[in-house]
Amino acid sequence: MVNTVNASNTAHAAAGIVVRNLRKVYRDATGDVVAIDGLDLNIHAGEFLCILGPSGCGKSSLLNILAGFEAPTSGSALLNDKPITGPSRLQGVVFQDTAALFPWLSVQDHVAFGLKNTPLSANEKKEKVRSTLALVGLQDFAEKWPHQLSGGMRQLVSIARVLVTDSRVLLMDEPFAALDAMTRQRMQKKLIEIWQATRITVMLITHSVDEAIYLSNRTLVFTKRPASIAVEIPVDMAHPRVVTDPEFNRLKSIALTHLGF
Amino acid sequence: MTPSPRTAVLLRRIAPPLAVLLLWQYLVQQFGIGDGFVPAPTEVVLALETWIFGEPSRYSGTWLTSLTDSALRVAAGFFAALIIGAPLGILIGRSKVASDLLDPILQLLRPIPTASWIPFCLIFFGIGSSAAVALVAVGAFFPIVLNATAGARHISTLHLRSARMLDATRLQILWRVVLPAALPSLLVGARIALGLAWMLVVISEMVAVKSGIGYELWDAYYYNRMDVVVAAMATVGLFGYLSDLAVRLVVRKYLFWHVDTGK
């Protein structure tokens, strides 16, 4: 039993992302909108990177390109040295909107979804679903449906359905934005536990400076559109972090300054 | 003693139809409303009793056979429409090419009243059961195909992206994402279709088939047996209601996750 859990954890061999000279242009009725212009970015294997930036700055475009949902206009995005050509199990997304869950699937069926096309036996799949649900703390909710869960729990299902596939990279698009403040704090704590257990590479987009400094190893503050990096803030603090710590506040104020506050 | 809220609700619901029946009985009995062409409710009940339980004869003991004939035609036509219409609608909803090719034809055919297909049903299938089944199928086809199309067209991008990032194949996306997402709309279409099916079976039996509730209804009209006519109307109404109830039970069982219809 213990071995299986370990095996599933080590299977999350971390992977890095390299973005070079990335450009994304959207064409609409009023003309071209340059969302990203010449962005260079490395996400190191196993790191927890947060991206902070004003609304509409191109953060979500970056995430969609890294997820393989959209193609860059020019430039490159590499995952493990290979160009990202489309969505795959290697990089999973946790969307802001929990409507991304399938209302017709139970919690355990969500987690089993990503195992459909793997060569695992039925028993191995079952065990994997079980251990992944335990990892995110949803073992007692396996037979519930999304409409029976709270917003926080739904996001844990969103995380679990990605983790089960031994995804190398977790891309999170304001995953806790719709939650109340208390739930949000609990979820952040939980996410750190999950990250520490799996050492999966995480890129998380957020509007909350507190959230970025609380979670990340490194926070990037983006400029207004087209997106470029205004400042890089390494966060070298041990978990669990205390939001009232002087160092925490020092980093926070750097971020706020670059956001224009 | 004040009745409990539950009893009050029940009374409120039962009282109006009961009042209508009593008024109808009173008007016919006391004033001969309808010049003898409108049967009183009690006459209808007696006619229905003979029709169901009587010795085999005209309008006697033939109710169950007629009902079975009609119900089987409804079922056959409805399921034929479902088997063809549901996959076709999902195809049109998911494929731009299929939509461009097929949608204009459907939109042109749809406004044609189904009953006007009766001549062609008779030419192709002759007088008999299959003509009725064909007419029911034509009528039931449109709400099913159109609602399946609408359901399949509006699949959330988030759902499609979720499935793709979890490495689902096209077939798995169709089966595990598109079909369940389109199901609520598809079942709305099925409910409308089933209601139409009962209407069309009666119409087709009036003109094209020599059996079934619709046939007996029209036959009874020619013999001035208005009590049997009303008994036939009540029968179709009741079974139309029961089949709608059956679809609603299916919906409740399989769409419990759909917050809008599951309750």
C-alpha cells in the first residue's frame, strides 16, 4: 500500500517549461490585439511559480498556450524541450470556473477519466484513483457528484483529475478566485501540501498578491498588455508561511509597487 | 378543524375538475345542452365500461386491443424517430459540414404540418399500421433532431478542453462529454415528440388505418356514438399523460446531476 503511494508520487517527475520570444495576437473586429509580445520565461522543474498581473494583461493567453489550447502567433513554448503542440496529459489545467467539471460524472469517475487510455489494469486504476483522492483529501467523497460539493471541494476534484494522470505540470488559472476568504486560505494550505507531496511543477495565475507570496517559490509580476515581466520576486521562505511576517510584507510591497499601488 | 396544508393543496387541485364534471352533468341532464349530441359524464363512464369489459361486439370489449394497437404505433414511430433523429442531431450539432449540408433541408421541411404527409404515407405504406407508424415517426423526428442539435451545439468549451487535456479520444469525447451534455435538451425534444406521437396516431387512424383508438373514435362519430367518442378522447388523454410521466421518470433517473431538470 505504502509502496503504491510512493510510486504514484515519484511518477510526477517534474518538468520544466521554456518560453522564448513568445508573441500572441488576437484579431477582432476593431483590429489586432497584441496579448503577448516577445515574452521570455523559464519555469523550472518542480517549482511553484505564480504570475500576478492586471486584468486582461495576457496571463490567460500564456496559460492557454502552455496548455496547448491555443497556438502562439510566433515564438516557442517548450515542455521538456519539446514544442507544445496541443493539450495532453503532460500538462493539466485547473480552470477558474468549476463548471469545467462534468456534472454527469461522480468524483471518482472524474479522477478515473484520465486513466481511460492507460495500460493499467482495472485494479491498478482503482488503486490509483483511491490514492489520488486520498492525496487531495477527498477519499470520503468518491461517490458524490459535483453539485453536491462545495466550491473548494470541486477545485480539489479539478486538481485530482489532473494529478492522477502523472501530469508533469499543473497550470492553474485563478483557481480560488470564486471562493470565500476562509475557504481560499484552506485551499492554499492544501495546495502546498499537495505540491510538497508530488513536487509537480505549478504555474498559478492570480490577482491576489497575498496568494502569490504565500504559495510560490517565485512570483512574476506582469505588465499591462502586451504581457512582459515587470519584476521577478524570488520567495525564499519556508512553509507554512505567515502572512504577517516582515519578510512576507516586504515581498508583498515589492509586488504592489510594480502593480502600481 | 382546519385541514393540513397538504390536504388543502390536494383539495385545491381536485376541486376544479370535479366541479367541471358536475356542471357538465347538470347542464346535460337538466337542460339537454348539446341537443343530445353531448353525452353526460355518467354516459361516458358507462360507454367506457362496456368498451373495456363488454362481450366482444362494436364498441364492446375492444378497448384493450385498440389501445394496444395505438400504443404500439406510438412506440414504434417514436423510437424510429429517436434512433434516427438523436444521432443525426448530434452530428449536425458537432460538425459544421453536416450542419451546412443538412440543416437547411430540415429547416425547410419542418414548417410543413405533419398531417400533410398522410398522402405520401399512404402511397408508400398503404392503408395499415405502417402508414400510422411512418406518420408518427415523421412528426416525432423534428423535435428530437432539432433539440439534439441544439444540445450538441452548446457544449461548454471548458468541458471539451477538460476532456482533451485528459487525452480523451474523439470517440470518448462524443460518448462521455457530448452525449451527456446534450442529453437534457435531447430529452426535452423526446417529451415534445411523444406528445405529438399520440396526436398523430389518432389522426392517422382516423384516415388511414382500420384499427386503434383513433379509428374507433372516428367510427363512433359516424354512428353518432358521442359517448364512445368522449371515452376515446379520455383514453388518449390518459395514456398521453402516462407516457409523459414515464419520460419524466427517465429524466429524473438519468439527469439527477442536471440541476435544472433533476428536481
